[in-house]
Amino acid sequence: RPARTLNEVLFFPSEVSCVENLFKASSPHSCHCPLPHRVETSFSRLLCHLLSASSSLDLCIFAFSNLDLSRAVLALHSRGVTIRVLADQDYSVITGSQIGVLRKAGICVRGHVGSVHMHHKFAVVDGRLLITGSLNWTLTAVQNNVENIIITHEPDLVLPFIKEFQRLWVQSEPD
Amino acid sequence: RPARTLNEVLFFPSEVSCVENLFKASSPHSCHCPLPHRVETSFSRLLCHLLSASSSLDLCIFAFSNLDLSRAVLALHSRGVTIRVLADQDYSVITGSQIGVLRKAGICVRGHVGSVHMHHKFAVVDGRLLITGSLNWTLTAVQNNVENIIITHEPDLVLPFIKEFQRLWVQSEPD
Ligand SMILES: [Zn+2]
Ligand SMILES: [Zn+2]
């Protein structure tokens, strides 16, 4: 009998807590920063799901300026996870956008052109876990806005997003 | 054995087609407008799901200016469907917003205050069908942007959104 399909919903704004331990899982946690520790939040759940990637991450995102999320993508890249990032062409040149940082690190980035906005905010992890919702990958969205994210393994939901990513990817320009 | 759970994904921009027949299902379709007829699009699918409401519609939406979607909500209201609309306080006073139109028609509307943005874009139909995604209910989002919507009966996804609506509703002010 197959394991129960993962269907999780996260709501934001998220409480703020230290996420250092998610990046340094091997060492015992002994951070001295002023943030709360060992607190699970919507944001730490999002980071965990993202950092669970072992082979690939396809990211299709309107606005990406959140430093912790950028750090997570860079960490996956340095672990050898194959990453493709599709961003809105206009938004990716805005101050604070992490798209340029990812590109400089050698991550494969493309900018979507030809629509008013590429307004998606979804990620597909290892070709089987979909993360999607209203949440842009910015600090304001995470800490200040009322937002939602769905995280699911349900193939009926995941497969259309994989197909959509592929469709947009081939249309878009390496920039 | 229970029926298979509905899990549908719609992508935008949507093709443009005439949706008159969705509002006047009883009469044979004989519209003479210049738009294509009898074409199923992402937008007509969205309207169909929305118009399937028979008892209640809870709508939690950042931006609502789309006239066809407003017409659908008004049609449900006049059929006796119980409607609650929770809107972003700042956005709802912008030119073209349909929030004032819904309020004037006697629909129960509240404005969310206290966060930077109430950025949700979801609807719950009859307490069991969830419609959620990146799509704001504007004409630009529907016709010009690259956007997504998930439509699902999956209780693990629907129930958290019902709870979230209730939480925000009691926090918000009738305005
Ligand atoms: Zn710390
Ligand atoms: Zn027509």
C-alpha cells in the first residue's frame, strides 16, 4: 500500500526564528544569535522542504529577494543538485533581487519575457514535490504579508506544473 | 469506493472566449458578440467551478477588479448562495475594484487590516472545493500574466484554508 500522499499547507506571515541549524545539520546547534531557537515555523518548514532536494530543483518565481531562500538554493547548488531558475525579466533587475547572485554562482537562470508578468511562485523538488502558492520569495512576504503555500506530492497537481515549467523554460532566454 | 478526488490545475493567460452561456445556461446559446464561442478556456473553467456553488462561497482575495468574476459572484448572491468576501483593505479602494459593487449589492464584505498585504487569492465553494493560486481576480492577471490556479476537493488542502478564512474573518472589520 503506498504511503499517504503529502499535502501540507503553510500560512504566513511566519514567526521569525533562527534557521542556522537547517544549514548546518551535522554540527550540534550552538548558535548565539538573539532569535528564538528550535522553533518550527512556516518559514522553517518551507526551508526544510526546499533543502530536502537531492537531485533537482526547478524554480519559477516572480520576485526573489529573500536571503535565507537564496542561501538555501546556493547550498543545494554546492551539493550538486541541478537547479534551474526561471524569473520575471523585469523583476529580476530590481534592487535586492537574488537572481543576479544565483547567476554569478553558476546557477542556470532564465528570464521570462513576453507577458505582462510571469507571476508564478512555484518550485518542483526532485521532480515530485510541488511547492506553490501566493508567496513571493521576499522578506516582506514571509514576515509581513498574509500568504499561503501548498506543498504536495499529488501527481495530478505536480505533473501540470512540471509541464508548465518545461514550456516556459524552452520559451525563455538564457540571460 | 469514493469518487476520485478532483485535482485540477489551470494556467493563465487564458484564451479569450465568450462566457455568456455560463450565465444563461437555460436558454440556447445565440450570442452575436465577436468573441469565439463554445471554446473551453482556463477562464471559463474557473467561472464554471465558481458558478457551481449551491450553498456558500468564501472568497479571500487581494485584488478583485475582473468584471466577469464580479458578475459571477453577484449571480450566486442573487441565487441565494451565502457569500463572504474578505479583501485587502488598501487594494479594495483602488479604481476598478469590485469590492464596493459587491457591498452595494448586499454581499457581506470585510477588509483585512493589520498586515502589509492580505495577499491570498483563494475561494472555498460549498465548504469543500478550494480554488487557490497566484491569480488575482483582475483582467490583466487573467488575460496577460503567466499565472496558475489549483482546484481541489482534497480535504488535507481544503480544511486548512477554511480554518484560515475563519481566522481572518473574525479578525477583520465589517466596512
Ligand atoms: Zn541562532
Ligand atoms: Zn458571445
